[in-house]
Amino acid sequence: MCGRQVPYAMTSYRPEKVTCPACREHAHRQYLRFADQAERLSRMPGVNISSDQAARSAEWHRDLARRFSG
């Protein structure tokens, strides 16, 4: 994600396995942004997503963000 090619950096879909600090920070910010978007989406008229679904999605994304920041 950061564009740097470093032999010891490791990326993964599992936050705990990502070793690149820049990639971890990028993922942290993106997942927080996705959480905010899910909450905003549920408040838009005509959208077929319930507030409960949006809240679960937002919490899931915030949990991932926390895992990338730790």
C-alpha cells in the first residue's frame, strides 16, 4: 500500500501480520473512513440498509482499524 519495496516488510489481510508501519497507518485510516461511510449511508433516503446493519458494519470496520493501529 505504501509503494515501498522492502524485503522484510510483510502485508496480509490479517492486521496483526502487517509489518510495514506506513501500510498499517494507511489501513487504520481507511477502515475508520469506511465505518463513517457506513453510518452516513444508513441515514440517506432510499438506501436499503437498516441502521442496525450500518452499526454492525461500522463496528466491524472500527475493530479492524483498532487491530491495524495496535
